[in-house]
Amino acid sequence: MRNRVVVAMGGYSSERGISLASGQFILDALSNTTFDCIALDLIPSADGSHDHWTATSSDGMALTVDWEGMLIDGKKPDVVLNMVHGSPGEDGWLSQHLDQLQIPHSSCRGPQAQLTFHKAKNNEVAKQHGAHIAPSLLVSSRDDAASLMPRLQNLQLPVFVKPARSGSSYGITRLTDWSDLSQALEVAGKEDDDILIEQGVSGVELACGIARLDGELRLLGLTEIVPESDFFDYRAKYEGAAQEITPARIAKQASDDIIAMTRSLYNDMQLKGLCRVDYILPASGKATLIEINSVPGMSPESIVPKQINASDMAMHEFLTLLIQQALTDG
């Protein structure tokens, strides 16, 4: 009997469009495999009062969805590939629901997903496990910029003002003048009430994909990112305004250290499934952790698919191993 694989996508954050692209890319890659694949799209209501899931079979037929029991045409999935970036897929809500229903899935457990999605809280925990973290301050979107200035004296420009819970560089401002802080807070506040003001770090931007496959942790690649703009923003990520070089052109010792730290964080923080860990490597000193992505982008323009393509694995082979690992983990 073929395993029923549900690819969850959509959601109601700013990352909805990227999530749909990731989900479709996964479905296309699995189209000629032995899995029975179903597309599950979370569509937000216009007024935000409720959410609506739609399901479509591989031959384009609309299927009924009972969200409470995760029943699609009356049957549970064997496994769910979670491609819902942002809320509610990356913040732990979907994982917790699937865990309660004992449905295997490709992402972290609820508590770990909730932690990694909040950049400030994640960084504090990662620091306890040996990661190097840039100085920062967690503030609220309701805070007045002028009142924050005494608390920001230890941070040197440039700084990054970013929503604590968001992805794909939505809501991020690279601040080079404190007079622009109010506007930066407003931009970030459109994505989240919690805002992180983080010391900028100059260096090489790096992304490290990691997953447990066949019971063993596997590094998918270490990618060097060379954006045309001042940082790896939305345009650089999805509109080709960056070079992405795998393997990264850094010293072997630095590469080994980042890979070791990525493995350590994955194990110590009890992560699961596919993750991507991002760093900045300065000219001297340790790499600085930027964030952990528990539902990294899987669109054709995303980093992890490019890392897989640069390895000796085809995409459908990687996804098959990911599905098998999720079934094993339960």
C-alpha cells in the first residue's frame, strides 16, 4: 500500500506565497514516486475570524478536510511534510496539533518549533549550548523610539531591527542612523509585536542545511551567500540578487567549526526533521548565529534545494529519506 503523504502549505503570514512555492516544488519532486501525495493549503479568511483548509489529490480532485482529526476524505495521512513557513507551520502550532493526533511529520516538535521561531528566545537558549550570539535587545512594537535610546547605548551602528517571529527577511531594516529607529520599529511591528534590535556583524553570510536521514545527522551543505544589497533580504533570497556558493569559500577550520556547532545545536536543542542554521563569519573570531529555521524554504530559489542539488542526491531521493525518517520517528 502506498504511503499517503500530505504536503501542508499556505498559512496566514507574509510568507504564504513562498510557502505555496515550496509546497508545489515538493509535490513536483514527488510526482513520479510511489507516494500518494495530497496538497493541503491553509487559506486565511479575509477578516481573520477563521481558517480554511483545502485539499487536492495528485490528479486535481478536491478532497474533504476535517481539520480537528486531520482527516482527508475520511482518512489520516501517513506523514505530513510541513512547508507552512511562518505561522501556523513554523511557530509550533501545526506540529503540536499533529503530535497530539500522533501523525508523523517532517518538522520539529511543538515546543522546539515555538522556541526556534522566536529569534530572541532561540538565541538565548542557543547561547547556553555554546553558540556565539550578537548583542541585542528585545523590545515591543509599542515602545517609543526615544524612550529606547538609553537602553541601546551598548549597541553600535549598524544594527538590524527585525520582528522576533517572522522569516524571509520580512519586516527587517538595517539601521545606520538612530533617527530612523521609529520607522524601523513600525516596519517590524507589522509582522510581530516582539522586535529584536541586534548588533550588526560584518563578515561572510553562511547557511547550513541539516537533517536526520537513515537515523544519522547529515549536513546537506554549507553555502556562502554574497548579496548585492547590504544584507540577505527578500530580493536577494527570491529574486536572484545574490550569489549562493556551495561549498562556501572559507577556511577548513572555520567550516569544520560551523558544521560541528550546527550538529551540536540540532542535538542539544532536540530539533527534528529538516532545518537550516544561518551564521555570519567575521574576519576573525567565531561565527555568529543569526537564526535557526525549522521550516526552511524549499522553493526552486531556496538554499536547501540548491545544497541538495550540489550533493550526490536527487531531490526525490532526499524527500524519500525525509519521509522515511519521519515515519520512523513517529
